[in-house]
Amino acid sequence: MTLTEKILARAAGKASVRAGDNVWVNADILMTHDVCGPGTIGVFHREFGRDAKVWDRDRVVIIPDHYIFTADSKSNRNVDILRDFVREQGITYFYDVIDDPNGSWRFDPGRGPLKRQYGSQYAGVCHTALPQKGHTRPGEVLFGTDSHTCMAGAFNEFATGIGNTDAGFVMGTGKLLLKVPETMRFRLEGRLQPGVMAKDIILHIIGEIGFDGATYRAMQFDGDGVAGLSMDDRMTVANMAIEAGGKNGIFPFDARTAEYVEARTKLNGTRQTYEPVEPDRDQKFIYELVVELDKLEPTVACHPDPGQRKKAKELSSIRLDRAYVGSCTGGKTSDFVEFARVLRGKRVVIDTFGVPATPEIVHDLQNTRWGGRTIWDILVDAGVRMTENAGCAACLGGPVDTFGRINQPGLKCISATNRNFPGRMGDKESQVFLASPATVAASALTGRITDPRELLPA
């Protein structure tokens, strides 16, 4: 069996499963957030009764993160709905925006978008917060009401996005009926060269198979090249499995996985026991592709979908209006480090926005120093508008006052985010080009799409 098949077989209580089987699987974690949480709660109450209790209050994780730092009253109210439900159910893991469990969330536009407006429990973008808070464990099944839940596959688990109806059912029963997906194998070999990042790996792969090339399939990333990828790198790759239509993305378990998971579960007091899965020698794949990492170059996904792959050096004629680094895919500490490596000592020439994925990353950037300057200060000195309000922000558009949102038609933005369908970051006439943080940085300095290798320090 493949990695995905082995996890689903275990979760279904079966000795084995194969692609195409329909099986009831037990969930280890259900995650929901402010966009889909209220709808999921509504389904739960409708189907199980107003007085029903969730199947396990320690396994439901609620993380507001999407439409948070906006004055939109309906968005603010969504967080209050979550808080009321958590209080009613006694749910253990709720990463609220405010500290008062009986309070009400209101964003204050008068304080501006740059300075912190959240309490001590706030966790930031759900997909980045889940591993940071110790909720991603090898061999487990994670369901989330967000398509990029597949990011947790970096930790050798089956993680996939589901809709409100399915989530409401899981909330009440802890189970879900799934069809076992076929598995596509992507064997990574070699090491990435300077200026090339994990984002370039997944953009290359999606370019090879198309933005629908993995529809309802598991994308398994293995091979010798995995050892050279950090957990941040693996999260970036697994995150965008959905951009090829994938049901999930998954990596093998190794010492690097164990180190991360064990440190985070101990730090946060979450469950420390887990059982990873190892691949069988006779595993069968519907498709196989070898990716030679040392031959990859900085890559860009052009408007209007993630499958429109070009090399950055081929797009130097495209002038840009905006640059953006952030989101679960591109807002991790390592992403900002590479962003700063290119920008250090220089100045951007187009509007450039930086949105860390979590408060922990804000802390990292404000306290890590290069030559007497923090990374945060290096970026601000380069002209980047950095916000302390970690969250999804303009990655998915949001209300018109969302930080970094594209509100003018026709603007061209290069972004380290994960999706570029028309209207994704705001105005439906805008164009979004997806790239690595290094490529975004180089492009912000020149005002055109630029291969970062042209600007990297020796």
C-alpha cells in the first residue's frame, strides 16, 4: 500500500485498502475557522440537535484566521459565533482573537493595519498554526474546512479539506465516508540550488500535470531529495497539492519530522503519541514523475491558474504593480528570511506587502538579527509594509479594507501565496503571478518579474 492507503486502512480498522474502496474512517482532528465554522456549527445543530455535543471536545480545533482584521461587522460576528460555540461545548483548543472568553471581537481601523490587534491566544493562519501548536502528528487523519488543509501532509498524515456538511457530520460522529484515492508519486532527487525554493518544486510539478492533473488523487512526495527539505519546505509543497486538484499531499516520515512534531507537542501539551506509516515495497501508483531538484529554476505560475508555468527569466518583460509575501504557503519564518536575503540593503520600487502567517513568526522576525538589524527592520527599511496582524489577509481577497487586497482593476501582483484564479486576491480584473519569496523579492526591487539569481549576494 501507499502512504495514504496505509493511513486510511488503519483509520478504517482494516488490514488493507486499495484505490477506489469506500471506507468509513475515524478522524483524529477536525479543524474549522471563522469562514466555514459558523456554517459547520449550523449543520451540526440541524442534524444532531440543538443540545448535541461534539464527538470529542479535545479533537475539535477552532482557529479564526481568514476575515479577522477588517471592520466588516459580519466578519467580526463570525468570530463571536465560534466563541459562543466553544463556551457551550467546552472545546479545549480555540485560538481566539481576544482574551476575554465572554467578550466580543471588533477590529479598530483607527489604529491602522500594521500594529497588533490580537490577544495572547491568537494563533494566525490555521494551516501554519496547526503544526506550531502541536496538532499535526504522523499517521493520523486530519480533516479541515479549508482546501489547503492538505499542507499537514508534510507530517506523514492524511490531511484533506472538506465542506461544511461533511465537517458537521464529523463534528457529531468523528467519522467520515471516503473513497480511497489513487496515488501519484513524485520522486524528488538531488538538492535545490541557490535562489530556488520549495515553491519552485510544486509550481514545476503543477506545470507538468496541470491544475487539474491530480483531481481526487493522493500526491506522494518521496525520494532522496526529501532529506534536504526542511519542514517549512515540505509544508509549502504539500499545501499546493490542491492546486493540482489533489485530494491530499503526503511525505514520508523521517528524523526531521519526528524532531519537529515531538518538540511542538511537548511545548504545547498536545498529544505526544503517534504512529507513522512507512511505504510498502510493492506500492502501486497511477502515475510517477522524477523531479531533479538541482535542475529546477525559479518558476512562476501566470494568470489565470497555478498550472500556467513559466521560468522567471522568461517573464522579464512583465511589469508589476504590487508584490506580496504571506499566507500559509509563503508567510513562514524561512520564507521571510529568503525574502530579506534578497532585499537586504536595497529598496523596493513597487508597493510591497508582508504578512507573517502566525504571531510566532512575527516574534521570530522582530527578534532575529543580521548584522545588528532585525529581519523585520531590514524588510521595513527596504520599503516593505509589514503588518504584525498575522492572518490570511489578502491571500483570498476578503472585505475591501483587508490589508494588501487588490482593489483596483488591472493591477499585476507577484505573490508568494498559493492560488491565482481571477479575483482571488481582490478585483476580478487583476492578475496574480505566483512565485517563491525569493522571486517576489527580486521582482519587487526591479518592478518586473525577475529571476532572483540575478540579485542574490555572492
